[in-house]
Amino acid sequence: MKYFAPAALVLTLTLATGCGLFHKKDKRAVTPELPPATAIQAEYRDRWVERRTHELLAAGTAKTDDEARAMAASEFAKQNPFISPPATPAGR
């Protein structure tokens, strides 16, 4: 009887802490996130291209949205050669 109490206590603590014997690991695929600097560069590029697209359409320089976006992207690449263009997802 004197060994029952400590054994019960150890078993209770093991199962109650969350890291017990029956812990299952999630098998979900982990999606890699962009490093912070890359994410900031991508956000800056997207905002700049969007603003410049609207400017080109308002000025009448470009006739369509796609044409204005292409012009804005090429201007951004010329003005900011140190910022790499966003990577395209594989298989898309």
C-alpha cells in the first residue's frame, strides 16, 4: 500500500502535464514562411506597383490594367535592382 500512493502520483503527473506517453505529433505539412526581409520587400514591391499602375491609368499612358501593371513592374525593376522579383510558386 505504501508504494501505491507514489506510483499513482507519478502516473497522474505524467498524464496531466501534456507531455505524457500518449502524445501524438501533428502530421500536417508545415508551409515555409518568407524571411522577414523578403516579406517586407515583397510587400513594398506590391504596394509600389499598385500605386504606379493607378498613376499610369489615370495619366492615360496605359490603356489596360495589364499593360499598366507590366509597365509599372518594369519601372520598379529598373529603379530598384537590389530587390528581387517575387518567386512564383512551383507547379503554378
